[in-house]
Amino acid sequence: MKLCAVQLAAYKGDLQRNLERHLYCIDQAAAQGAGLVVFPELSLTGYEPALARQVALPLNSSRLDPLQAACDRHGITVAVGLPLPTPDGIRIGMPILGPGAPRLEYAKQRLHADELPFFSAANQPVVFAAGMHRIAPAICYESMFIEHAAQAQALGADIYLVSVAKTAKGLREGYEHYPEVARTLGMSVLMANCVGASDCFIGAGGSAVWDSHGRMLAALDEHSQGLVLLDTVSATASTLPLDGLY
């Protein structure tokens, strides 16, 4: 099976334009044989906490139907980033859409202090099947605590699927932490980061994959939009630029 992390810039609060770009990326990933695709944190709206309440959508929103259609057409599972409204407040969400399947909802369980004025934390871990693998999603800040990954491993996960919006400093810290997660817990780690302007920072790219021994197999640079592809059968990885994405 091939897994894909998309490194992508977002247009601030412009869900329709971002959605169209997601569909292009899904088509490109499917053409490479990917069975699972993950996008950066809050990818459909951009990482814009002050706008989150305005642009939040429920999991069953018809605005997500084109993504569902792409999943059904390609037989692919897609994890995107979107603020999700709940009775307890807005959550940093990761809708997970699979072919012919009900939509799953994962939301960030541990928030950074800067996020507390805008978002509420979830409390439910998620592990889902994709091919022969058990996948555990993680969203940015919480993924820097090995306890989060250890809980996922205890639930049977063998792939840690990390969706982030990281600065250069955060990326450096991630490059130290994620190999340790992989080595300690015996899970491959696939990370999708953003590039370009987000909130008050610049996304640092560097989307990457580590095997279960902590070896980095492939990574993108700090500014290009592109795909990181992991072949879990051959335990090899590659990158692909998204030259046609504007």
C-alpha cells in the first residue's frame, strides 16, 4: 500500500479554492497509486484560529461532498484539516473520508496555549483501518508528546499519521522527536506540513516519512508544494513536486 502526505499552501479562509486544490492533490496522489492521503493541519481553511468559528463546518456538510466523490472514484482514504463545530466549542478537526464508508471525525486532544482562546480540546483517540494497516491520526502539538503515540500503539496502530502547521523551529523539534517515536514504538511516521503564510507565521514545509526504525526515508524542502509517498510493502519512499498547482 502507498501512503501520501501532501505539502500544501492554503488560501486564508477560502474553503472553496482550497477544496479545489485538495481535489487536484488527491488526483495526483491516486495516479501514484496512493491508498491514503493526509493533508496539513486545518488545510481546508488554512491555520487561522481567529477565523475558525466563521469557517467551521460539521462533518456531514455537503461542502465536503466533492471530497467524498473523489474518495469513491479513486478508492482512496483522505484525511483533511477543518475546524469542526461541537456543543463544547470549535475543535481542530481532521475529517477522514473513505470510499463508500461513513465519515470519521478526529479532533486534536491536546492544544497549545495559543489555541485555547479559539478552540476546545477533544478527548477521543481514533484508530482506523487502511488496507492491512491500522492508522492513528495526530494533529501537530499533541504529536510532540510520546504518550499520544503510545496510546495509539496500544490501540493497535502501526502507522502514525501526523498533520501539522509547523514553523522552522517546530520542524526542527519534530525532526528530533518523530524518529524517536518511530524507534521507541515501532511505528512508521508520516508527517504533512504546510508551506506559505499561516496566521502569524510561515509554514516551514519539510513533510517527511520515517520507517519503524526511525530512519528518514524521504522529505520535501521548506517551500515547495508536493507529495511524500511511502510504499509500505517495499519500505521505500519518494517525493513528487506539484508543478501544476497554483
